[in-house]
Amino acid sequence: MESEDDLLNLLLKSPNSERIQAIAEKLEIDHNFSYTKDRNDLKGIWELRWSSSNSPFLKYSPFIDNLQILDPFNLNGLNLLKPRGIKLIIGTGILIRLSYINEKKIGVKFTHAGVIGPKFGRKNIMAMKEINNEQVGWLEITYLSNRLRICRGDKGTLFVLRKINSKTLFKKFKEFIKIY
């Protein structure tokens, strides 16, 4: 039986492997995520390592960090595409407002999108625009540990993300989100 360790190793060494989906689906079978019980493990920085989507923005790249930063206690988040290795909130971002749907599903509403530049003095250079046409969806968390998250989107996409431990980046996210 393949395990979480097998999936994590495959995600790191062969992020385009055809075996990823099968292992992820096996891990989903017996997992019992509960938002109330497990939201502390949901909090943090998640790197998208694999998805079933054909969208180039939802595919792994060795040059770009595709991150989702979640703070379920304050019901906010950020999808961020940024140059790999930079520990700043910089790149292309979409702000997310989270909502509780049920113990397995979290609602997402995209509120602002744009470019987040480096700090100039005390302020980030930003071109974030409010999203006028309501963009909403949900994520069903089907597997969660302190290292790995598997979820399914409202359009049926399967996502596999690994947790990134960066207190610095999460702190910068908390500072950034205060603007909105």
C-alpha cells in the first residue's frame, strides 16, 4: 500500500508522474477531515504540486512557486504565483474570502486580483483590483495532514498540495492582508 511518504517523494522528485492521482485517490478513501477539528492544520502556506486541471496556472513549474496561503481562523487567504525562492509576498495574487459550508467544504470568494510588487519604503507596490463579477466556488478537503493536503474543487479538479513551513512568509501575508 502506498503511503503519504510515497506521494510526497513522488511530488518532489517526479511532479508530473501519472501515479500521483492514483496514490492521492487511495489516500482520500479513509480520511476523515473535519473543519472544526482540523482547521489548525489547514492554516498555513500550501504549495500546489499537482492538479488534474489542464490550466497552465494550475500546473507545477520548477521556476514559480504556486502558493495558497490560508488563515481559516480569520477566513481569508491568498493564491500567489511568485518567483521560486523569494520569501516575500510578490508576484501575481488573488485574495480569497473563506466561508464555512460544512465540515468538509470551505467556500471561496475571490475578491481582488492583480500584481504585488516589492516594498518601496513602507508600502508594497501593488496593482490589485477588486473583482466586480462575483467569483465563488468551494474546496472539499479530502485528505489533510501537517505535510499534505488533497482537495477537490467545485469544478471537479483534484489538487495535491504540500505544506511549506515559513513563519516569515505567513507573517508577511498577515501584514499584507490588513490592507484589505
